Amino acid sequence: MGEARTLPELEGQSRVFEDRADAGRVLARWLAPAWKRAAGGIVLAVPAGGVPVGLELARGLELPLDLIFVRKLHYPDNPEAGFGALGEGGELLVDPEAAAVLGPQAVARVVEHERKDLARRVRRLRGDRPPPDLEGRAVLVVDDGLASGSTMLVAVREARARGAERVEVAVPTASRDAARRVAAAADRVWVANLRPGPPFAVADAYRRWRDLSLDEVAALLRG
């Protein structure tokens, strides 16, 4: 559906960002001509890693920031890998080959487990606030990177289901395959640091990288 834009000077390189905040500032400078103070625009960050990127991006673009909740479906015997994703609004993406290997009962157990974890994240980070109204708005969805693209695909579908008029994606880094997959669903994908794969690790784009806890994300959102 859309196109994928990249920064050629960063293509194929590793360790190009100091940390997630630095990556968000790079994206903000790059996207400013198209997105700064965009009418009806909103930045939606995917917790956890997308939040520090999104904070700097929203600040630089002078747009409001909110959250869009998506949870990876993790393999039962390998919590680092995923075979799909689940969205807060019910959007579900499951890799059919993985589902055939795992079997319907195992997939159902994983979906239920991740659904509960997703609800816990929503309560912790949004509380009683309703999701933002996206009807007729221009939405920029941000995460700290795309490995397979499944999580972002679900986020794009969620935003469209909630009435967004236009959905673009901005990420500091992505694999070529993931960027291609997401571009097929979004109106545009912005990838500062496009790299080949597999293997591909989001962390390889950063000089300083670590997982963020929900408490850390909540503190960032409080400012």
C-alpha cells in the first residue's frame, strides 16, 4: 500500500544511535518537513521500547503522544522469539506455519497468557484513561525497531480499526523484510537504519541498549 523511506547514509550500519532517545531525535529531524505540527496528527508509541523513541519524536514534531498496546505472541519454549502479535482492541496475527507446529491448544494458551499480560500493561501505563480518539486523524506509530514486523502490523491494523484516516510508521531501525511487510499495510514507513537479515537484532542499531521495565516506562511518561 505505502512506501518505505530510508536514510541512505545509515543503511546497513550497526551502532548508529547512542540510545532510544537519540534515535527519536534523529527521526524527529528527518520527519519534521512532513509531520511537524501536522493537523490532527498524533504519535502513538508501542510500549515498552517505543516510548523513549516516541517521547523525543513527539517533542520534536510538536505533536501529542499517546500509547498503542500490542503484545508479541512468544513461543512457549523460547520467550525471546515470537510467532505473531495481539492488539489491545482484539487484532490478532498468528504465523500459520508456527501455529501448525504448535497446535491449536498451545496457540490458544499463549494467546490467553499474552492477553492477560497486555491488560496488565494497559492498567499500569494508561490507568482509567480511555484510548485516544483516532477518528479521522493522521497517526504516526513508533517503536524502537522492526525485526519481523508482526507487532507493528497489528498496531497499524488497530489504528485503522479505530478510524485513523492515515497511518504511517516511524522506526529507528528495521530489517528489509520487516520494512517491506509493514509498508504493505501502512501508508508510509520511515526507517532511518535499514539493515539486511536474518539474522537481525534491533539492539544492534544502538550503542546503549537494555530492556525497559513498566515502572521505567511509567516514569518516562510522567516526565
